[in-house]
Amino acid sequence: MHCLGLDISKLTFHSALRFEDGTVRSRAFSNNTEGFATLLEWLAGLQAGRVHVCLEATGTYGDAIAEFLVAADHIVSLVNPARVKGFAQSTLQRNKTDKVDAVLIAHFCAAVQPLPWHPPLLNSSSCRPWSAGWMHSNACAFRRVTASRFQALRSGNLSSGCWTF
């Protein structure tokens, strides 16, 4: 399977597609829905098929592309940046540019084959982590659920073994 490494920033993301024979093709895209669609067109033009995509979990800038690629039926892995850094050190990698990072992440993906990431199940778009009311609404929901579980526990209607939300 081909591996796609993504180095994400606020306005753009750099991609590196690593083919099974080890050759790499790179390109930069806008970090928006237009850029996401262009990425899919680029992958189709390279006849990549379904790819394993890896990106570092370094903030919210990669959330939208990760969800987009999962919806497009690609395998997506959000990886700890420390793992990628350790991999870079093990290969004596010293250059640090966005393009080089994308290539490195693609090689990491091929070598390590990290577990797939699945987007959280959210029941409405207003609950997305990047929306303005997310923190408040989730904190309120957690307090409501916790309070109702506590009341059920006190009344004997809920076992104390495992609380699932």
C-alpha cells in the first residue's frame, strides 16, 4: 500500500506520496476544502488508489483533512510527533523543512504502519472541537451526565463497577 505523509500548517500542507518501490512524489496544497479536493485529484492522477495517510497530531490544523480523508475511504493515522522525531534521529535525518518532514512522515508510515485513527462520533457539526461553543457545550454535557450517573448510583439503579458515557 502507498503511504502519504502530511506536514500540516495553518494555511498549507505538504504531502509526500511514497510508492511501494520507495520512490516519492511531493506537492503542497492549501489547507482548505479546495486543497483537499485537489489532493484527491493528484492522488487519482498518480493512480495511488487507497493510501495510508500519516500526519502528526500537533494541533487542530490537521483535523479537517484527517476527517476528509477518512470520509474518502483512506486509512488515516494521527501519530505522536515524538515518534516521528525518534524515527528521524534513527535515520540520521537533519534537514528540517516542510517538504522533508512530509517525506519523513511517509517513510515512517511505511516502516512503522501505525494504527488507524477514527474520528470522534459527534452528533452535530456544532460540537466539532474547532467550533466556538464546543468547550462549553461538552463541559455542560459532561456535568449533566456525571450528575445523572451519580444520582442513579446513589439510588441504587446503577452499578458502581464501570461508568460508561
